[in-house]
Amino acid sequence: MMVVEVSKDLYPSEDDLLYEEEILRNPFNLKLWWRYLIARADSPFKKRFIIYERALKALPGSYKLWHAYLRERLQLVRNLPITTTATIHSTYETLNNTFERALVTMHKMPRIWVMYLQTLTHQKLLTQTRRTFDRALCALPVTQHERIWDPYLYFVSQIGVPIETSLRVYRRYLKFDPTHIEDFIEFLLNSKLWQEAAQRLAFVLNDDHFYSIKGKTKHQLWLELCDLLTSHSTEVSGLKVDAIIRGGITKFTDEVGRLWTSLADYYIRRGLFEKARDIFEEGMTTVVTVRDFSVIFDSYSRFEESTLAAKMETLDLTDEDETFVCDENSIEEEDGRLDSNLSVSKFAKKILHGFWLNDDNDIDLRLARLEYLMDRRPELANSVLLRQNPHNVEQWHRRVKLFETNPTRQILTYTEAVRTVDPMKAVGKPHTLWVAFAKLYEDHKDVDNARFIFEKAAQVNYKAVDNLASVWCEWAEMELRHKNFKGALGLMKRATAEPSVEVKRRVLGEGIEPVQMKLHKSLRLWAFYVDLEESLGTLDSTRAIYERILDLKIATPQIIINYALLLEEHKYFEDAFKVYERGVKIFKYPHVKDIWVAYLSKFVKRYGKNKLERARELFENAVEKAPAEDVKPLYLQYAKLEEDYGLAKRAMKVYDQAAKSVPDTEKMSMYEIYIARAAEIFGVPKTREIYEQAIESGLPDKDVKIMCMKYAELEKSLGEIDRSRAIFVFSSQFADPRSDADFWNKWHEFEVQHGNEDTFREMLRIKRSVSASYSQTHFILPEYLMQKDQKLNLEETVDTLKRAGVPEDEMAALERQFAPLANNTSSIDGNRKLGFVSAGVESQQGATITPDTGRKVTTNHEDIDLPEGSDSEDDENIEIAQKDVPAAVFGDLAKKVEENTKDGDVESSSKLGALERIKRQKRG
């Protein structure tokens, strides 16, 4: 029953009649068949396959039908449950037959071929798959072969495919696309076909037009070839490994050390140990970088250690001692074994004397080799650095130090160094090699050879004259050490001799001027010569050398001073002063500074008051030529001269001139010295003029404030309280209350001790005004706004004073003070005076102007003397210290004060200070 039901399902049903009728009417219409298949998408596979077969019978050339049919059959195979192998085999066989039938008409369609080939690859039918791949390549055009080769190469790389088959396929593929030779080389390496892999790599490296699709450089490929040749030296033949690796060494300089070790490893693997040692030695003596040297040396040392360890493992160390036989005397030595600590030199001596070692027990030889290699490491490393730059003087000196126990090697090294180093290209001082070379002979008591070395060194054309001069100086010092004083003087005379006219003409014709032509102008040489002459020669000969230095115009300020000191020691004072005169004419500041100081001090010390006018002339000349920053010590020295030997008045004049001449940064210190000397010589009152001059001289604001505070302290000490207060008022414009609390504290203490309520209020008012002027938010209103609001400000001021409890008479006085301002503001501006005058400081209602800078400090007319308006709570509770003055002190003046008070005169004669006296003088 079940089979019958299935068979019935395969026949068309009533729902299929519509599609069947249309197909009968037009069986060659693809759309009708495709619509039929879509409508029966949910039908069983067998029914759909029948529809596919009928459609393909009518339309065998339809790619769309074949592709859909094959995809459904492939899906059926994937979803097929694995029951028996026979069922799976029959299903795949049916699928393969279907692909074969499709390829009858679809043999030009690469997608059909790819689907078929992937199915065969999955089935692991090697022969059939390979033949089908070949058929596909034959059927499809060359432009579509790339789509076949990718699955083909995947197929041959699977396990089970014979290696010969894979090789043939890859070789065919390289004919199609030679750019994928790297894939073939990688396949050969994975298959351990070292011979062909090496050949292919060598072919790639020899191809100048090769381009790596994997982004590898020829350097990387070369290293891969070297590693392949060295790692599988026995499997690879037919290639000149030595030539290949050496070619890489000359071509690629950044991996030289690795290539040398690869070449040595190649010979080690082939058992040619001596050849490997030669390669290591050659590599260490040719590389030019420390990194490459370290790579080779480490590999070399590991090789020696491994050979020694292998020999010790294979040899029984408990055997009897070996016997050495002397070929010349035929003497047997029972203890012929070399001790493991035997030095290389002793071992070499035994070899040279004819001793031979048994080949079966050469542990001592291997130990000696390893020790000799380790001992040579510093020398070999130094050789690498010298190959980098053979003109590096410092490296040559280090190389000599390596052979401190071997003078012969040191001499050979110095000889090589002076022959190799080009003075024009030298890094360092090339003359030091010659000097050290001569010193080596001198240390070994061979002075003649040392002189010969110096003679050779003096003929070298150095880059700088100073190098040649150093050679001559070292030569002369050697002669001095050996008590050859005449020889030293002769050398200096010979070195400083000027070349003859014939020599100059010949050198001019050659066009190249050696340093020997400029040697006679070397200051170092002349300085050494004159020191030598001072010690060994006479005064006349020394003076001749100094004069020669001056004639050559190579003298320095120190030479001038030394020459003058020499003459002074021999009591030639006037000659010494003449030398100083020449020095100050030759040099300018700042070089002449030391000469002037020495000249003036020596002259004053020598003559004192005897030649005072001449000394004054010298000082005037010195300060006239000196710049502002260097003039201070000269003025002080000049003033000291006047104080000691001249007039005090002239000393003050010098101090005054110095204070005006020094730069602004030194004016303060200069004025302090000036004031101190004036107080000591003329008394304290004399300093008032200096203080006033200092304040008006344009000092920085900070220095002006300090000077004013000192001035105020002076006036207070003299009892001039009003003058001191006026100075405080003037200097307040330079003291910001927020940062200069020290100034205001001192003024505060001053008012507590010497002031009254009015002066204290005035101080607080000034403090507020100055604080407002320094405030960032403070600004000055235009004058027309100030005039407009003048009455309003006056009324507000009166109200504020009333609330503060100020008496009415003070309010009236304040009204009288502001009344002229309200009527005519310009009249105040016209009567303004300078802030600082010679007799004191006046407090102005308007702007205060400094004499030199023209700086204005504007006071606010709206500030009111409020008793509670102080900046701190402590100021409100200040008690002014007041003392009653006895009436007998005033005498008749007390009566006048009472009369003046009755007449309404507000000015008390007891308060009449310097400020008011000067006002009255000016008004008069």
C-alpha cells in the first residue's frame, strides 16, 4: 500500500492540471517550467526531480534549470542520513552522472565545473577528480582558468594525493601564472623537498624582474635561502653555498653577522670545523658594526664550547698523562699535558719548540682556543670600531691600552695609527697619537727615538695650528724633564722662527699653505716660550720675546699684565706703566677691564699722592671709555683715591658722577654708598641733598620707595616730623596697600608716635586713594561728569559725616574746601605743583607728578575723612599718643596762638613745619 501511495504522489494532481496544460501548449517556454517548479517548491524531491528531468529534456541548453537542478541534488546529498555506505555511494554516483549529463551542454560554464569538481574533491576520488580538473581546463577558455586552479591546488594539497602528482600540478600552474612561485616554494618546504626549494629560491633571487605578491623583500628571501642551505646542507647539492652567502654579505649590509654565522653553520653541519673557524675569524675581522660582531662572536664562542664539551664527553679523563716528544733532542717529558689554566702564550711557545699533541686527546688545545678567543674580545671589538672610522683618535688610544703589558704591540699599534689617521679627517686631536708615541719611547729610556718621533710629528700637516704648537711644547717639556734646557730653548726658538721669503714664495706657488707657515703666530707657543725664557733666560731676552709678541699682534690681556708684572719685579715701573698704556690702546671692553684695574691699582700704589693729577687723568680716561655696566668698580677706586690723597669735595663729586653713570640696576647700591660716605665725611644733614637727588634721578619705583623710607627715617631721627610725614605722603604713590604692607605699617607706627587725629585721618584717606588707583576695577571719570556730580557728592559727604558724629565746624570747613572746586575746577589744575621739591614733599589735591618720569598718581576728590573709614577694625580703635607741652617752652608764643585762634586762624604755629614754610616762601 505504501509503495502505491508514493507512486500516486509522483503523478500530477488536479492542482497541476493548469501548469500541465500550459506546458503541453508550449513545452519550450522556460518561464512556464520555472513557474511550475516554484509552485511545487514544497513537493517531495522525487516529484520535483521528475519535473526537472522533463524540463531539461525539453530545454537541455538552459543554464538556469541545470544550475537549480544540480544545487537541489547537492542539497539532497548533504541532508542525506548516513544509513549504509551503499546508499551513499549510489546517491553520489547518481549525482556524478547528472553532472556529466549537464556538462554535455554546459561545458563552457565554469560554475558547473566548479560545483562538480568540489563534489569530486569531497568524495576523494583522486583519479577521477584529477582527470575532471584536466577536462575543465581543456574545456574552458584561458581567461577562466583562474577559477579552476584555486580548487585544483587545494585538491593536490590534501593528504593522500601523491607528491609527484602535486609537483606536476604545481609546475603546470606556474606555467599559467609564474607570479605564484612563492606558493610553490612554500609547498616544497612543507613537503621537505629541500633541493628543489633551494633551486626555486635561487631562481627567484636571480630574477631582477621578480615581484613578491606576499610582500617579501629580496633580503628576506635571501635570508630564507641561507637558512635553507645551512640547515639542510647535506640534502641540498648543486648550489655554490659559499658564493651565494658571500654574495648576500656584500649585497645586504644590515644582516652581515647573521649571514656569516649561517655560512659557518653550513661548514659545521658538513663537519668542516676548521673551515668554520676560518669563517668566524674572517667575519669578525670584516664586520663594521658592534651588533654584527656580537652575533658572530657569540656563535663562535658557543661553537668552541660545544666542541669542547663534546670532546670531554667522549674522552675518558682518567687516562694516563700524555707524553710529549721533542723532535730535536728526543727527550720524553712525563708530564706533557698542558694545564687547563696554561696561558695562550706558553702554549704557543711549546708549539714553536716542536711539541705536538696527541690527536685523540686535544682538550688542552680546545681550552686554549676558547681562552684565546675570550682574551681577544676587547681587541676585536676595538677593531670593529676602527673599521667604522679609522680616523677616530680616541679608539686608537684605547687600542694601545689593550696592550699595556706588550710594548712591542703598542709600538706597532702607534705606527699603524699615525700612518692611518688623516689629520684633516681625524675625530679628536691627531697630535696626541704622536705625543703618546714619543712618550712610550721616553718611558722606556729611549730618548733618541722619542726625539725622532717628535721630529716626524712636527712635519705633519695638521688641521689646526694649535695641534702643531702642542707637539713643539710637548717636545720642549720632554727636554726639560731630561735637564736639556738649552735644547728646550733652541726648540722654541726654532718653532717661533718666521719662514723665509723663499719658503713663502714656494708655498704660494703650490697653492696649499700648511700649518707650519702659521706656526710663528701661535699664541700657545709664544706663551710657553716666554715662560721658559723667564725661568731660564735673562730679562733682556724675555723682554725681547714680549716685544715680539706685541709686534705680531697676538698678545692677550694676560700677556700684557704678565709683561708689566715682570718689569715691576725688576723695578722698571715706568716701563711697566708704558706696557699698560699699550694694552689699553690695543684692547677694548670687556677685554681691557682687567688691564685698567691692574694699571690703576699699581699706579696708585706706586705714587699715591705724588702724581695725583696724573692719576686723576688716568681715572677720567678709564671711566670715559668704560661702558655703564663696568664703570662702577673704576669709580669706587677713583673715589677711594680722592678720599685717601685728594679732596673730600672731589670724592663727593666722583660719587655723584658714578651715581649718574651706572646702569639703573646699580643706581640704588651706588646711592647707598654715596650717602654712607657723605654722612661719614660731611655729616648726616649733607645726605638730604643726596636723598633728594636719588629720588629725582629716575630710580625704579621699588627703589624710590625704599629710598624715601630711608629718607623719612633720617628726618625723623633729626626731629623733622613734618618733613618725614611729607616724604611718607610722596612715597605712598609707589606702595600698593595690598602688597606693600611694610610701608603702611611703618607710616602707621609713625603717626601713632608723632601724629594727631588729623594726620592719622589723612594717612587713611591717602591709603584708600592709593588702593583705588592700584585697583583693577578703578577708573577715572571724565571731568565734566565730576563737575556735574560735585554738589551731589558734597551733600552725600556732609550726610555721611553727620552720621559718623563729626562736629559741625569740621563740616563747614569741608564745605569751604569743596566750594572752589564746584565753582571752578580748572583753577586747581592751573595751580598744581610738582610732587617732590627740594625742601620736602607737598600733598596735592590733584594729580601728583614725579619730576623725571612724569608719572601721575591721581587722588580721588570724593574721598572723605571718615573716622570709621579705615581699612581695618584696629584702625578705628587707635589711640594717638599725645603729650602736653609745658607752657614755658612756648613763652610769648602761646599768647599769639590764642589770639590767632580767636581771629579764626585755623593754622597753629606749633604745627608750622618745613612744608608750610616753603609754601609761604613761594607765595611771597
